[in-house]
Amino acid sequence: MLPVAALLPGYRLPRARRDVVAGVTVAALSVPSGMAYAEVAGVPPVNGLYALLLPAVAYALLGSSRQLVVGPEGSIATLVAAAVLPVAAAGSADAAEQAAMLAILVAICFVAAWVLRLGWVADYFSRPVLVGYIHGVAVVLIAGQLGKLLGLSIDADQPLGQLWEAATELGGVSGATLAVSAASLAALLGLRRVVPRVPAALIVVVVAIGISWAVDLAARGVAIVGPIPSGLPSVAVPGPGLADAVRLVPAALGIFLVCFADEILTARSFAGRHGQSVRGSQELLAMGAASAAAGFTQGFPVGASGSRTAVSDDMRVHSQIAGLVAAGSVAAILLFLTAPVQYLPKAVLGSVIVFAALGLVAPAAWRALAAVDPVEVAIAAVTAACVVVFGVLEALVVAVGLSVIDTVRRSARPHDAVLGWVERLGRYADVALHPSARVTPGVVVYRLDDRLFFANARYVTARVHEAIRGARDPVACLVLDAEAIVHVDATGLEALSALAEGLRQGGITLVVARLRTRMEERLAAAGVLAAIGPEHLYPTVSAAVDAFAAPLASAPGGPDPGGPA
């Protein structure tokens, strides 16, 4: 229930130092972005800062990801605005109350999914989906920072629109802002190359605040974060009544779906880079707690922040202690340091996010997919393109659909083999891989390496008859090696029964070797075992072949045995 506790016994100073530095850096980046996303959601900017406190603590305690940073997030903020602004004025107290109630409803969705044990849904996000998603997010992050980097006012909220606006408004680029962006990126890349162990992002942010204050960059046309309200939120139950809560339920369900999909993909993508694992059920509980904390502290629905998670991971964060430090740092900033942070240039903020996004690009991941199957590369590419063009939810629907189709495609043409005795191995093996394998005349040993179900039943039957036609000698016995068959549906049962009957009419006996107990019970219940004959079940392939090899060899005109003694 508290994954972070498992890391405490081995927690030492070097790890603590990295987590503290990462937490402080993430806090410095979270304050301006939290205020910006609050404006997108249609609530007062200070409510975005409130959403950085207890929600981060809740996830740090309950989350199973070591790197993930939760808080206000762009796509979630857009969905909040769509639900709240039709009934409340932007930036009003009423809008804040509606958004807080929406956060509680999202929390109820997460907890209900956790109680119903729906975490398995996350298992349908395959490795190609993860690779494509994280690269699509990298493009989205970079495109979203163009306005900050170039000093342009970009209204589009989709990457392609942002790129188009930036391209058409190049004549209005602020030279001073571009210089700050270039210097910041150069410093970040240089520090990573020369002294990779230092917290480059934190150093650049602190230096930029000092320079901005000293030379008054705002007066030179460089946009800065601006004044930040001070003080901590109070804990209260949101005010909207039952009618408003009911109206917000559909929006809460949509936010839950987008938030969970985005969160689990982000968490698993970063965990996979370090050989770690993320538990879907635990993430449901953690995000439910984070959303509830946001709702009761005047925040709004929160999600996974890809940009801040990328920054945290780039600083080699070790645990969610960094999340606790980030929340504490935001609290300290709200109480004591709002004055200095207001001088942070937005161009520096954008540079740090772009720097982190560049670290997400991993050509090796694409090469690994290509080495396995070109289809997986296509799934990853489609996922990345859909994230950029359509958005997270649409991309996930397409990607999961492609993964399911690919699974059915693979199962429809499962791996199988004709087996022969390999003396060197002391067992039966694929004759295609072992040309020296001895095949017993009159006996064909066929192995299916998958389940037998509606998508492949016809194909498997055809492959069995193909193996029989390809035998050198007339076939009297077909041995089905069934060890890998772990599931048979109604279509598979019917196909197996028809195969046994068809072979019998052709003078061929079907025998089954290494059938699992559960499958034997399934075949018996369906009447298929009676069609095959219980006496035709054998514990090993050798036993099945031996049972038929001797009678075939001793029959008048029978072939010489070619299998093992």
C-alpha cells in the first residue's frame, strides 16, 4: 500500500541528494506551469499552485512509479475547462468550486476502478504503444514550448496548429527572448556534456532568475512568470450541489479515462528505462487519492506531467522522496519565495522542458522493435503520430486497437512444427531446425505452439493435413504434441473433433501427447475426448510414437522404424 516505504531501508545520502535536488528543480518548474494550466482550466491561477501540494504528497506515498510527477496537466486542464466554463465565469470562485467537485468525482472513478480490480486494463498498452506514446509526447512537449522560446503568442493547443502558427509568425520573433532561449539550451546541453552529474536544470533556473532581476529582462521584452499569490490552501468540501455534481459525472468519466491512460503510459515508459515495474491497480489507488486531495484543497483534477517527469528522470531521481521534497518546496515558495520566482523568464522554463523532451528520444528503442517485428514499429509510429495529430485519448484507442488486431493476426497464424527425434538433444524437436532429426515412418508428430480457437482452427487443421501429405511414407498415426495448448474455445473443440473423425475415415489414428490436465477435463466435458479415444492419450511424445512404431514395423510390408528404441 505504501511502495515508497520499501525503498527506505537502503536509502543513503547520495540518493537523498539526487532526490532533493530533483524535487527542488521540479518545484521551481511546477509553480509557473501550475499557474498556466489553472488559467487553461478556467480557474484562478493560485488554484493551480494548490494542486501541486497534497496531490503530490498523496501520489508520492501511494504511487508505484519512482519517477512520475503528478499535478496540473495540459490535456486534463482543457477537459476541465470544457466542463466548467459553460456554467461559470473563467477565473471566478464558482469555477473553482466546480473544478474542485469535478476532482472529487474523478477520484471516485479511480477508487471504483481500484475496487473492481480494473488495473489489468493497463496491460493492453504494449511495448510498441509505450515507445510510440513517449516519442509522441516528446514532440508535443517541444511544440508546446515554441511560444515561450520565440516570444510569440500562440493560441493553438494542438502541436500541428502550434507549429503552423510559429511558422507563420516568424517575423514577430522577439530577439531578446530568442537569445535567452538559445543561451539556456546551450547551457543545459553543455552542462550535461561536460559535468553530467550536476543538476543542470536547477542551476540554469536559479542563474536565470538572478540575471532577470539584475538586468530587468521584462523591460527588454522577455516574458517572465510574474507575481505569484502567497499562502497555503484550506481544506474544505466543495460547495456545488447535487444537481451540479450529477451534471459533471460524464466529464469526470472522460477525465478519468484520459488521466489513467496517460498516467500509466507515462509511468511505465519511464520505469522501463530503468528496468522497474509499475502496478496498474496501485496506480488507480494513488491517482484516486491525488484527485481527492486536489478536490478537498481547492485544486482541480490532476494528471501525470510528462514534462516535469522528464526533468525529474533526467536528474536521475531515485524515489518518490523527490515528490515529497517538491511538494514541500512548493509550500515554501508559496509562503516565503514568491517574490524571486516571479522573475523567472518563461523562455528558460520552455528551454528546460525542451531539454527534458530531447532526452526522451531513444533511437535504440525503435531499433529494438525493428529487430523483433516491423509490425511493432508500425504500431509505435501510428501511436506517436496519433498523439501528435489527434491527442492522447484518440491515440490510445487506435494504438490498443492495433495491438489487439496484431495479437489476433499472430494467433491466426501460430507457430507450429513437425517433430523428429534428435539424438544429440535426447528429445523430439522441430525438423526444420534440426535436419538430422529422425522421423518414424508411418508416424507424423505435429506440435502447436499456441491456443486453438476460432481465429486459427481452420489454419491448424490445414497445417495438419499439409504435414500428412508431406510425409515420406504413408501415415497411419498422427501424434499431436499438446503441451503448449493452454486454451481451446468452442470452435477449437469442434475442429479437433472433426479432425479426429476425418483422420479416422482416412485410416489415420489421432493420438494426443502431453495434454494438460485442465485441457483433458475440457475435452472430456465437451465430448471430444470420446471422439479421440481416452486410450489415445500419452504422457510423452516418445511413448505415443513407441506405441505405434512397433506395430507398424511388424506389419506385413511395414517400414523400418526410424525413431528411437
